[in-house]
Amino acid sequence: MLKDFRLDGKAVILTDVDDTMLPMTQESPVEGLRSFLSELRVLGVEVVPVTFKTFIEVKELMSKLSHEFPAYVIEGGCAIYALRGFLRWGSGRMVGSYEFLELCNPISTYEELLTYIEESPDCSGKALRLSKAEPKSVSRVLGIPTELIKLSQARLYSEVFITQHNPCRNFINSVIRNTSLKTIQTRRAVHILEVDKDRAARELLKRINIVGREILVIGLGDNPADEGILRNSDVPVVISENRVEWFKKAYYLRSPGKPPDSWIKAVKQALSVAGLYF
């Protein structure tokens, strides 16, 4: 049983994964990251991924890192998982040693609408629907290994249309506008889901902070889809080699370079600002 982090923790790090903590292809050494995660835990600092990855992808990531995250958020904010004893928020629903809270309905609820988008003249032949596409086709477009694509297709709460075709992207937005769904746009894809990372981060932090003791929050992301993480952080950090418009207006630390080295450097810098890392 873990100690109650609300009483013993020094800081929590909310972080995107793809192109923030690790390259999207995950084709990079992880020994340094694995060691650093262990060092953070000794310091009383825990890392909580808030990611578009699926449940299966996060499990695979933890296996690769030989590190069990005490909590994580999947599919852009649709479900929160926490080890029993980490927060003691007691959802009553368990998967293995994790309690979980769902913030989205199953994406299958919207199958008719998703099929309509997929078969529309604006998107047919111009977009790949991630959960239905051939893994090799997605791999060619994104440059991500086929085995990783297969893991990303096991979506429970969200759908992704991979496209840079503006008429298709605009069509998706117009169709979604009058539903309970929302779209989160990244450079190469449109994510369709009911919530976002902002909602998930707020729900998670409500269960971490207690009256009289708010834990330091460091947030890391690399694109506008991560703005919800940064907005809810005391020390927001952008992992980017460029000064892009979307984060110019807010206070931030910027960490140029390639992850995971840039992520490690950024976390050290953020903790140093807070007086927690030497």
C-alpha cells in the first residue's frame, strides 16, 4: 500500500507523453529517463501522464520504463487511473491495482456519426480513421512503428482522424459542433472526445489537494492540446525548440531539444525554480 501522496508528496508532475516525455516513435534510449523517474520518487515527486494514449499504450510504456506511474490519464482526459493508496479517492471500480474514474462515454455511442464523417466526400480518401485503418497505412503517414499503431487503435472513449486536409478538418468541426463531443486539433490529426486535458487535470488535482495543503504542480506539454495541463500548473513548461504563438502569452519555462533529454532537463529546471531539486 502506497503512502497517501496528499500528505507526504512534495510535488506532482502532470505531463504529456508523445513528443514531450518521449519522441512519438519511442525510438530512443530510456535508461536515463528510467533512472530519473526513480530519483524523483525518492524526492517525493511523482509523475502523472496526461496523454492521448490508450490504456494499453500506457501499460506498455510502464513496462518499457520498468516504472509504475501512481496515476495517469488516458485518451485526452477520458479516464483517470490511480493506484489504490495513492489518492484514496475510492471510485470503487478497479482494473488490476488501479482504481479508475471515467469522464467520457464509450466512443461506440457515436459510431453512426463517426461513420458519417469517415464516408463524407470531404474526408473519404483524405483522412484515416485510426481505429479502423490498416496499421501499415497509419504507420506510413505518421512514421510510427506498426506495433505501436496497433496499441493506439484500442480506443475506448475517443476517435482520431489523421488528416492535414483542411476541408476535412473543417467538416469534422462543423459536424461535431451540435453534439456533446468536442474536437482537439493537433498538427496531423483531429481527436474527437467528450472532454479535454483541462477537465481531467482539474478532476485529478481536486483529488490530490486537500484543505490546508496544496501540492506543487509542474506541467509539461508540447502543443496546444496540452494547454489544459499548463493552465492548471504552478510551473508550466513547454518542450519545444521553437517559440510558437500559442504559448507566448503565458508565463512558461521553455526547454529546447529532443525528449527524453529535454524533458529531464526541463523537470530539473522547474524543480530548481521551486527549490526542490539540487
